[in-house]
Amino acid sequence: MGLNSTWDDSAQPNSNVPALNKNFTYGTTPIRGVNIGGWLSIEPFITPSFFSKYSTIDGVIDEYTLTKKLGSAAAATIEPHYATFIQEEDFAEIAAAGLDHVRIPYSYWAVTTYDDDPYIKQISWRYLLRAIEYCRKYGLRVNLDLHGLPGSQNGYNHSGRQGLIRWLNGTDGTLNAQRSLDIHNQLSQFFAQPRYQNIITIYGLANEPPLLSLDVSTVLNWTIEATEIVQKNGITAKISMGDGFLNLDKWEYMMKTDVPSNLLLDTHQYTIFNINEIDLNHTAKIDLICNSWLPMIEKVNSTTNGKHRFGQTICGEFSQADTDCTQYLNNVNTGTRWEGTLSGSSTPDCYT
């Protein structure tokens, strides 16, 4: 798909939200959206067929080791996935389901690669742009989510490389932090074009940096610097930063200075990665969300930024899954809490 020199932002996915060329009132109008994960940033539990063909001895556990193993065949193997896993009909169905936002995870190798990176460089970029145009056609606003940063911002497989965090941490932490800023400088200059101002309404800086592992003040300082860069380049969208898996009540006055304008907090909520929650039955899980999580979100949420305070708080990921039994959900060739096969576990955590 090539890009036309003109575009039309008059589409409206449903009567509950305004057309793209009208203002969406974040903090007042509910966001009803979906992630299209596992597409431009490969995740083993979403596309297990990429990984199940290998034995444990191959060590293929994430996109880094997958593309390294594939070598010169990486592009020919992965691009058909880009071309078929998500297509126009998916966006039509998203709109038909009554949703109004699409979160699109993508990784830094859509833009560039570094050193001996094995990732396939820039091929996913055109599929990202194609997805944005499909969203435009069906009136869907885009939450642009940089899911994998140089060095891995969290050490999770969905960052591209499982294991050590080499972003704001370790020998190459400062180098990879600067590389990430450089990427945001490049991305924000591109997406600040008038073509994207109505459709990209949330701009994500870094997916799930774990603040129980990283230095909080260092991450916050990087976030402020990144926000200043993208806003200076003309991005008018909300700027999204992750809550780092800290309890939301810690965020009300987390910032020691004024929160930059248009910055919002992104919380990801699941009930299957905690042994105290996974053993709850489905009804109890729903009660936990409604009676515990909702009040926390309401307390930290605000319609405006201010002294030490964030503005809106969104839930960029959540799931109604009751178990962690999906293949590779806890990493490739790793067990589950539910069945008691996760490393260090000897008894199932399923409810009785």
C-alpha cells in the first residue's frame, strides 16, 4: 500500500465516539480498545509456531534468538507473518465490535538496528504505516506502542531479547538510553506530520520498564527527556509511560517536579501472574478488578496534569484469562503456575 498525498479523517467507528477529525476527550470519554500484539513485535505465546519447531538445545526463545537462528532466511520467514497475521478485515472487525482504539506494538528495528543485531531491519515499518491507514479508514484511533527498545527495557521476550536489561542499566545502559532517545527523535519528527495528528492520539515511550528492577528516578528522568523531545518535534498526542508494575497509589505524587503536559500513565493489569490472584475463581477475579483495582485507578486518574500529578490513567493491557496455561505464556519451554510446573513450584495454584 502506497500513501496517497491526501487523506480523510471523517470516519467514525460508532456513535459513542467522535470522528477522527473531532476531539476525543481523554479522561471523560471511555477508551474501548484492543492490542494487536504478536504481529510486528513477535511474542512466543501469540505465535508459538515460530518456536515450537526448535528443541531446547537450539535456545530459540525470543525474536533475537529466532532471527539469529534463521540468519539470511529471517526476512523470508518473518515477512509472510507480517503480511498475513493482521490484515484490513481485522480492523473492520475491530470497529464492528464497537471498539475505538487500537494499540499497535512495534519495535525499534522497524527503524534501525545496531551493532550485531540479527533483527530484520525496517521491513515491519511499512506494515506499521499500512495498519495506521486501515485504522483511519475505519475511524480507529491509534495508540502507538514502542514495545522493544535498544538493550531491552525489561528483559522480557516481547522486548525482543529475553534476559538482562541493558537499557538504563548495566555497562551499555546509558548508550541504549541515548539510542532510544534518538529513535524517538526520528519517530516523532515523522509522526508529527499533519497526516498523523488526528489518528495517532497516544504515543508510547517504552513498554513495561520494570521499576522494581530499574532505578525509578533514572527512568523518570529519561521519560521527561523523551517527552520533551517528542513534544518539541510537534507531537500533540498524549504521551504514554508505563507504571512499571508499581502499585498505582505510589504514582499519585511520584514526580518531584511538574508532570509534563499531555503525559498519561499506562497500567497493565492481569490476574494470572500472581499466585495470590491466579487461584481465585472467575467471579472472585472480577470482584477484585471492580472493588480493588478500579478505585486505585480512579484515585490516581485526573483530567489534568499538575504539581507532581499525572493526568489520565489508562489500562493499556488487560485480560480476562483465568490461567497461565497458554503455550509459552511464561516463556518458551517454561511451566505454569496453574499446573505447578513453573520453576520453583511443586504444587498447582488452581482454585478448588
